Amino acid sequence: MIACPSIEKRVIRKHYNLATPFYRVLWGRHIHHGYWDADESPRVAQDQLTDRLAAAAQVAEGQAVLDVGCGMGGSSRRLAAQYGCHVTGVTISTVQRRWAAAAAWRHGLRRQTKFLCHDAETIDFAPDSFDLLWSIECTEHLFDKAAFFRRAAEWLKPGGTVAICAWLSGENVNEAQRQQVYDVCEGFFCPSLGTSNDYQQWFRDAGLVVERADDWTDRVTRTWEICRDRVNRLAMRPVAKMLDRGQLIFLDRFQTILDAYLSGAMEYGCFIARKPAAN
Ligand SMILES: C[S@@+](CC[C@H](N)C(=O)[O-])C[C@H]1O[C@@H](n2cnc3c(N)ncnc32)[C@H](O)[C@@H]1O
């Protein structure tokens, strides 16, 4: 795991409160990578990533889902609309909570979705509350990932599933690669990035059985070429600077993350783990 100790939780919250409209304009309804099979549009690629994770998790009709780090509610709505799930979304951002709730209402999904503004590292749910714990690109922002997975495993019903997509540090990186990962952590407000092996160990330590640990790096990297080109084309930097230069540092780090993927300093992982069924 590679850590960036200067990151603070209040700054992560502020970042998502401020940057969410930028993400929406720059990228779309999801704040996560696209998954490309061929030359799909970014919008299709974003939905494909969600659907790939849902397929890997074998999402079933009517499941109770916890969407950790739900952003603008893109995954939550898709799981509710396409899979008939009942979804509780949690975000650290008040802006995102309101955004997600309003979008669910507009799409007629109010009864199937609920959005909470809370820190996932301190929120609590009753044991055996959910069939599926879903999280796309949020665990990067957690300070004690091992402790989070231990608590989250309690919230799952026996036989329940954990489905995670996460930015990863590569295994056995050299000094230059370590610096690339550090720069990404700093630019995107991640207190640390774990390796694939770290995640698998955290799952096992939480009593979960790892079913899949897939490397999707080659399928998702194009995301950053598109974002970099869009930032330049849309001249977003001057607007960002007027708002809060420090908070929008990520706009200047798209090439950094692209370089980190291409050098092997970073990977993109998809994980499925199950809680053993009760005897
Ligand atoms: C990269 S965005 C991903 C959003 C969403 N999963 C998606 O794919 O569109 C990261 C999300 O994690 C949330 N987040 C970060 N730290 C959090 C925390 N401690 N508790 C809850 N949510 C958190 C942010 O508010 C944001 O919604």
C-alpha cells in the first residue's frame, strides 16, 4: 500500500461538494472509469463498467444493496432500474446526497432508493442488513480500509456479496512508480492506494471468501485520455481557478494517472468476495 499522509477527510468532503458539477459536465452521470470493449462512447463505457461489476456479482432481482460512496447515484439508480434492487446510497458529500435523491425522484426510483450523507468509516448498520455491498472507486478515499471491510462484512447477510472496483497501486513498484502513485493520491485526495493483494488480504481478514480479483487496467485507461482532452477543449481550468485552485488540482493530474497506468505503477481492480452462508 502507498500512503499520502497529508490527505484530510474534511478536504475529501469539500472536494466532492465543490467538484461534483465539474465531474458531471466533464464526464457524465457516473464518477468512475469507463470500460471499453471497442469504440463505445464514454457514456456507454461508464454503464458497461457498472454492468460488468453487476454481472460479476451476480446481482439478483430485489436484492438489498448498500452503495458505498454513491456519488450522484448513478450505480444506485441503475441497480434499482435494471435489476429491481432496493439501494441505500451513502456519500460523504451533502451536495451529492441531494443530487442523487433528486435524480432518483426524477427517474421514478424514489421508493427503491435512499441516500444518506455520512462517513462510511463511522456509519453503522444492523448486522445482516444487505445482500450486496457495492462500491465503485470510493475505498481509495478511506483511511482504514481493513477496518472498513471488517465492519462492512457484519452488515452483509450470510451468503452476501462484496463487489468493489478500485484504483490500485501496482505490486512491487520501484521508486519512480511509487512517486507516480503518490502524485495520484495527492491530486485525487486518496489517503492511500492498496495493491490487489492488500484488498484480497483485507477481505480474508474480514471473514470473506475472495471469488474474483480481476485486472481491468487495459479496459479502463482510455478514460484519462478523454478527460485530459476534454479539460483542454472545454477550458475548464480558468473557471476552476476562480472557485478554489487547491480543490481542483485533479484537473491537472489526468496525465499523471494516465502515466501511472501505462508504467504499471497503478492498476484498476474488480473484486468479488462472498460472506460464507450460515450452516
Ligand atoms: C470517485 S467517486 C465515485 C462515485 C460513485 N461510486 C460512482 O461510481 O459514480 C467517490 C465517492 O466516494 C465518496 N466518499 C469518499 N469518502 C467517503 C467516505 N468516507 N464515506 C462515504 N463516501 C465517501 C465521495 O463522496 C464520492 O461519492
